[in-house]
Amino acid sequence: MPAQPHSRYAELKTQLNLHNYRYHVLDAPLISDLEYDRLLNELKQIEAEHPDWITLDSPTQRAGAGPADRFEKIRHPAPILSLANAFGAEDARAWFERIQKLDDRVEQAQFVVEPKIDGLSVVLHYRDGQFVQGATRGNGEIGEDITGNLRTVKAIPLRIPVVNSKLTAPKYLVVRGEAFIPIKDFETLNKKLEEAGERTYQNPRNTAAGSLRQLDPELTATRPITLLVYQIVHAEGGAVPTSQWEVLEYLKALGFPVANVSKRFKALEAALTYTETFNQGRDQLPYEADGMVIKLDDLKLAADLGFVGKDPRGAIAYKFPAREVTTTLNEIGVAVGRTGVLTPYAVLEPVEINGVTVERATLHNFDFIAEKDIRVGDRVLLKRAGEVIPYVIGPVTDARSGREKKFKPPAKCPACGQAVEHLEGEVAWYCVNAACPAQLLRNIEHFVSRGALDIVGLGIKIVEQLIESGLIEDAADLFALQKADLLKLEGFAEKKAENLLGAIAQAKGQRLNRVIIALGIRGVGEVVANDLARAFGSLSALAQASAEELQQIEGLGPNIADSIVDWFARPANRKVLKKLKSAGVDPQMEKLSSQNQTGKLTGLTFVVTGTLPNFSREAAKEFIESHGGKTVDSVSKKTSYLVLGEAPGSKFEKAKTLGVKIIDEAGLRKLAE
Ligand code: IVH
């Protein structure tokens, strides 16, 4: 292979850092994920050949730090200050009057209003444009070195300026920002954890702070942390702006993420009006903000005004009214989710938090109740932030009368009465009865969903109607529905009934992997279902598999194996399978080893190179073969496709030279569909 010039390496790094910025900072990517991966792979290949070329600003070095034993202490180059609070417009006006008396220039001052993000304050150091160190605020003078963790935050540029501009950054630049998890990402994270039976997080702030202050960067990398910067703490070897507004513009131009709701005003009153509109529309911000910061735009003036303790006089935090209240916990209820996870929730004495009446709040899991010693009858502290469902922070133990009752998790499912189960190492308790009415609705919703049997037109409302009218007791009953049954339901006429029955009939022909997904076995999503379909070939073979046999599948661990065996052992589930079979839902798939198959890939030749995200090399070959395709080891003109994974070998180069089509794992799966 021709040696790669160093200039190509440098160009790839610049390009990748730019695309990373377009994606993670601007949310406006210029290229597809596949194209990004191709560039990254090229870079990785060069790095494999020239390990001595690798620099810290390479995108491959984000999670490469390895776990730390402890965090070193770092002295900040300038004090990392705090802010004085203003509770309402009057407080803010009083602040303005105070500082006006101290300096005549204040009267003419302009103001910058920024969101006060509820996250973790971090300090980022850049030397010669390269991100070299990152720290927590600590006590304002000395913080902890969390560089390894911060490097995994994709919104943090590893090199500045990111965008090719005429700007040059100072030789040494230290900026400050707030690291946080956006509300939506937090909710998605918790949903995933809940589905996996793992402990959910309480709130975005603590999760972000906790993830950045733990010792293993690989774990931080799995958390959706981002950041917004707002201050230049220190600069050497280059000039930086002296107005806050220009600082924000400058940081933005260098490629740092900066809040897009920040604004500059000529008068305090206008700044206050803007701030107030944010108090009203706070739920529209994609992150938690506990107020707005009002800053003097003139940074020289702000510095001259000095401090009161650790609070600079030149800025004030306009705090939104707290969204925390106390109320009485009347009862602890237990909800049952699709996978049977039991989730406790608080039934509260109704209470208003900023215009919204709250009667229920999540209690996460039973361990949380025990750890916080939350008792029925307790006065509890409650918080509602952004769009996050209200949550209980903990009990107000001083308010106890002695009549509060300790809570015991139910031994039986509150909906169906069957015994609940607990898997070792998980916090969740489950109801494992597939016929449990509380699970039924969610189960069928999943059964008919797009990724499963994909029954078009069968929405949740109709499922509810079908359950309520007793027409279905489990998902398999859908296939026994008659037109006359449907016509009895409200809103059903001939046409609608026929369409629905047509869609149900069509679903009978779904492939085995889709049917396995539809069963809703805990831990069995798209990837595992594909593997199971290929390994066992039919539902009846899968139903007989032992945990040991299941664990032969790469990446399938004991928990999922147990959950599969358990699912098929349940009499109610066996009944569902039997009904499915007699309704004609019994797809077969040729097992891995069988030869001479025809499929979507028949006649095509594939070469696999590099590590694929969900397939081992062997599994990828088997996948191709099970769909009728052929796999060979070397690339030639006859090769139909190169399947490209991470860190590919020389086959990638050869394929490019010969003009062979290149696809990734997702592309391969699509081709086989
Ligand atoms: S300015 C002189 N601006 O709020 C600079 N702080 O209560 C003082 N915070 O510790 C800080 N967003 O972690 C500033 N736009 C923003 C902010 C912000 C969040 C945090 C910061 C600080 C705390 C002060």
C-alpha cells in the first residue's frame, strides 16, 4: 500500500474535527454517518501505520485515557467565581442602583442576558489551540482534573479554531462553561436503563455531575453530556474581546458551543423583560435552567467593580422561582410496564408548582424508597424541572409525626396477583406473567409496532377497545378477530374493519426475527432477535433452547439467556405461541449452516473488513450466507460489496482503488431485508 503522507493525516483530523463540530455543536451535519465513519477509518488506518503521528487532538483519542485512580488537583489560573442571586425584578433593580453608586460608567452600561444552566461548571485549558486540560470548579481556586472525562464530551473542541477562519486563538486560553445533559437525552437514558432493569437517574444535573466525576472515561462517554461556554477565564499570547457579548461571539467563532438564547440589551428594563419571558417559557429550553444571568457587557467595568466575597459585582443571577415544594405523600402506587418492570410512584396531596398541579411523581425504584427512607404519610420534597416528570427528592424527616408507615414492596403484581421476581444484580422487580392485564396493553402496542409485526392502522386506541370489549386476551388473539367482532366496536364500519383485518393477515407473513421482537422478551431487541432467528430457525426450536445453548451466541449474556428461557417456560406464553402457530404465524428461517439458499443476497459476493458494530466477523459471514450471498476473503473486481467496519485492513484501500461499492453494517442489513 502506498505510504500515507503526513499532510493527509493532518487534513483528516481537521476535517473530522470540523464534522464533529457541525454535528455536536451546530446540530447541522454536512455529511452522513457513513461518510464520517469512512474518514474516521482512513484516519485510524494511518494511525495504525504511524502510531508516532497520533496527537491528542485526534478524534480517535476522545475516550482513550483509561481509568484514573483518583483526580489530581489543579489550581485555576484565575478565581472561578460564583454569582449573587436576585429573586425577582426588584432585587435586580436594587443591584443596578447599588453598582451605579460605585461607578459613573454604570449608568450607560449595556447588559447581556444568558441562561443560567443547571449543570456542572467546568474549566477548559487550550495550549496552542489544543485541548490539554479540563477541571471542575472545586472551591473556586482549586478544582479536580477531569480531563479524561471531558475529552469524551463531543461538544468540546479538541482543537481551536475548529472552523477554518482567519481567527487565531491566544497561545494559552482558558474558558469556562457549564456541562449538562439535555432534558430529552436524560429521559431517553432513563427509559433505556429502566428497560434493562437498571437503576434510573434522579435528575439531569446530578447525572451529568456524577458522570464527569467518576474515574472511568469510558463510562462518561456513554452519557449524553454536552456543554455551553460563556467566559474567558484567562488568556496569554493573544488578545481577547473586552465585552461579554463579543466574548460570546468570539467563542462561537472559535468553534465553542454557545447558548443561542443569549442577547444584549441597551437598558436593564429590556433585559428584565426578556428574562421574565424566559421564566414563563422555561419549559421550552432543551436543558434545565434555574434562572438567567444578567451581566454587564463591559468586562473592564465589571472587573473594576470588584467582588463581594466570591460574587462579582458586575453580574447577577436572576433566579426563577424554585420548582420545589413540599406536600404529603398519601400513598405509594406501583405501575407495571411492558416488560413487567414494577415502578413505584407517589400519590400526593395535590400541590401546585409554577402553575401546574402535581398529584403524582415517580419514585424510581424500590431501592430508592429504602435508601431515602421514604414513608407513607411523610411530608416530601418535590421537584418539577423542564419537561421532566416531577420527582420526589426525599422526605422532610423533621415534619414526622410518628404515624408514617414504612413501605414494603409488593410480593405480588398489583395488576394480576402473580408473584413478582427479581434478577440478581438488577434493581428492578418484575411481573413475569405475559397475560397480566397491565402489561397486556403495552405488550400489544409493542407487538404491532413498526419494528415488530408492523400492523398498520392498529393504534393504541383500538387496542384499548379490543381489550376492554374482551375480544382479545393476548396478542395472538388478534389473528382470530372476525369482521363481525370489529363492527360491534365504536367507530368501525365495513371499510375500516376490512382494512384492519387485511393488515393483520399480512402480518402473518412477517419474518422470524420480527416475530421474535414482537414477543417482547426482556433484553431481546433487534440485534438479539436477528441472532436468535438465525441460530434457531423457528419459534419452536427457540422455545426449547437452554440457557447454555443461548449463550453460545456471541454477545448474549446470562441475564438475557435466563430471561428468554424464563419467557418460554411460562404457561401463559406457551399458550400465546400455540395460538400463533394455529393462526399460521410460524415463520421458519434456514439455520446458519444450511447451504444452497436463495435470498435477497443471492448472486452477490461480499468481503468483510474491520470490526462491525453488532456482528462478529463470523456472524456477518453467516448473515450474508443465510440470505443467499457469498463471502470471500480478498477484494477483486468481481466483489459486489465491501462491508466496512471500524479499523479496516488494506482491503478498504483495494476496494476504493477497484471502485467496489462500500457499505456499512446497516447497509448490509438493509440489502438483506
Ligand atoms: S457566570 C463571573 N454565566 O451558575 C462569572 N454562570 O451560581 C460567574 N452558571 O457557578 C459565573 N450558567 O456554574 C455564569 N451563563 C452563565 C451560567 C453560569 C450557569 C453557573 C455557574 C456558576 C453558578 C453561579
